[in-house]
Amino acid sequence: MADTVQRCERCGAAIDELEPAAECPACGGLLELEHAFRGTPAEHRAAFAARRSALAPPDASGVWRYRELVLPSAESGDIVSHPEGNTPLVERDGVSRWAGVEHVLMKHEGHNPTGSFKDRGMTVAMTQARRTGARAVACASTGNTSASLAAYAAQAGIPALVFVPAGHVALGKLTQTLAYGARTLLVRGNFDACLTLAREASHALGIQLLNSINPFRLEGQKTIVLEVLDQLGWDPPDWIALPAGNLGNTSAFGKALREAQAVGLIARVPRLAAIQAEGASPFAQAFRERFARHIEVDPETVATAIRIGAPASWERAVRAIRDTNGVVESVSDAEILDAKAVIDAAGVGCEPASAASVAGVAKLRQRGVIRPGERVVAVLTGHLLKDPGALVKYHQETEPPPQRANRPIEIDANVDEVRRVLAKSTH
Ligand code: F0G
């Protein structure tokens, strides 16, 4: 048997690894990669550690370092890597104190080459697109996937087409997408409409779809968890909190933990806490009903990255939450902006959707779900500069100023003015 097959999550059909199918050809279900893992935990750890000193991709990549668990059959010459990953795990007292938990470790995925975790999935999906001879690639996006797709398509030399919701993409993301050269379509509709259109267009026009329904994306995104576990010496935290929109990452995290345990890299599985924005929280609502039904909503939130009402990876995310004894919580826009201001003022910074993870930790702490002494990893999914519009609004334009607003002060060019300002700011 081949080392890797694509398995339909619905009907169980097995599809060759090199078949460029967006969905199961038999029943339309989502596909998942199934690898035959070889090697002992010690052998895996030694291979991961040996690659850490590499200077060039693919070994220098925080995705391909874990290639035995990601895409074992990929040849180095096929790999499209920036490189990516190798993101810091940071702790800041101000953030832990605000969340009410002794240790909140922030996994900062904004340190990836295009400023979000999407690069981890994109390096694998673009590698696969190249291996299978894609003539063009496409995605629907709230902005980060499109920026990442555009950059990796440029590197691979494959034409890229993106579908984004007109008027609802943060400035940093839209401008990245244009700069990296993707053909950019501003669709009059929300993300869910963009994804439906992108799926139809990719079927009709023979373009490979690189959204997170593409199973190769999830293989790359698993490495967020693998890298966290590696950074913690394979001693798992109690919780991993992450923002949840289309539920690709939630699904990837569940798969990473399942496999890390199956391979013997960890003996215990952390609990996942998937956090949604209140105005776009179908998954959190369903969780409260023990996932008895599938819910869709008309989404609205300041966190445009997760402004999604009909998440595509629903079933596999349900499995991730169930497998890890996880929870799903929702937080208001005010809670997100508050958490973001705290993360930003700690000198770390992130985009609004990312702050949902820390806001969720604070809420779960208040509700007594997370205990104060538990070790929590909160994933910051995107960089502070992704959404300058949200920053201008918070710090300069909101009346009355929010609690943590840092208004700039315009002065005449003389030292007395500076002295006056300094006297006010230092007492
Ligand atoms: N955080 C950020 C910064 C994101 O961009 C996204 C998703 C998520 C969290 C949620 O991840 O969808 O896997 O549950 N952004 C997608 C995009 C939808 O198009 O960039 P998810």
C-alpha cells in the first residue's frame, strides 16, 4: 500500500495521493490524508531536532521539519517553501494577568512570511499543486488565505485567482494579495458566498482549489501544534485555544493531536478551546446543543478574518472537539478588542480575530472551565499590521475613547510642549 492515501470522511473511499480531487468523486465528501507512519517516537524527535540547524528550506521550514507527519512522499525538489513556521511561543505577564491564568503562552503565527498561519497550509497545498501539474490555483478568503496563496503561487510560478468579500477584507491583506500578483475578484457577498462561487468555478474551469477544504492545507496547519509540542519538550499544555471561523484550523489541530498520540510523541492530549466571534458563532451555538444540529448564520463581526456563517470543515471540527474533550466558546466584539488592546500593549500585537483566542481564555477562566494553574497556549493567528483600519478606529476615532485607546497628540515644534506632555504621561 502507498504511504499516503486521500480518504473520504463520508463514504470511506480511498483516492490516490496524486489525484487532484477537491472533494470525494464518489459522494462529494471532504477528503482527509491518511499516512502510514513509520519509526519510533525517539527516531521522529531525532529527525526533527537534526533539521533545526538547517539553513535552507525545506529542512529550515517549521512545516517540513515534521515532514514524516505532513507529507512523507514529497521530494525536496517538489517543495515550495519560503520557508515558513518557526514562530515564537511567548509569555507576557500583562496578558496572563488580564486573562486570569498563571501561564498563557502565545504561539505567534503572525511571524510567518505573509503574516498569518495560512503559510503553513499553503506551502503544502502549493507543493501538491505543483506535484499534480495544476495550471491555476484559486481560493475564497477573508484575506489571509488570499495573501498567502498569492505569495506561494508567485514563488511556484502558477497563476492565482482569489475571491474575497467586497468591502470586508482588512487593508493589509488586500494590498498584500494585489502586491503578490494574484488576480483578485471583489465579490458582492460574504465569505460563504465567495467559497460557494470558488468551488463552482474550480469545478467548471479546472482550477485547483486551495481553501482549507483541501486536505493538504490541513496537513501543513497541523505543524502549529507539532511545533508547540516540540517547543515544550513534548510535554503538552493543558489547553490550546484558537480562533475558529471556517474550522480548518480546529480540524487540523484535532488531527495533529490524534496523530501525535498515535505515533507516541505525546502521552496525553491537551483540550482544544475553539473561540468564535459572537456575531459569527454557529459552531459555538451548536456546541451548546451537543452538536445535535448543523447551524448557519448571517455573520457580522469586527474580526473580519472569522466573519463566516457556514463553516466548511464542520464535521471534522466536531470530531476534533469531541476527541480532545474540547470546548467551543464565543466572545463579543468588545471582548475581542479589549483582549487585542492588552496583547498589543504588551508589545506582542495581533490582528482582531487572533485576539479571540485570549479573550476566550479569559471568558473560560471566568466561567471556571479553565483553572488558574493550568498551562494554556493561545494561538495568535495573524500579525498586528494585517488590519490597520481596526487600529485607527480603536485608538483615534472611537468616541468616547475606549479604555486602552492611545491617542496621538499633535504639538507645536517646541520643547515646552514636549515637557507638558511628558509631565502628564509620567505621573
Ligand atoms: N484567524 C485568522 C487571522 C484567520 O485569517 C482565520 C481564517 C482564522 C483565524 C480562522 O481559521 O477558518 O481555519 O477556522 N481565515 C480564512 C481566510 C478564512 O480566508 O484567510 P479557520
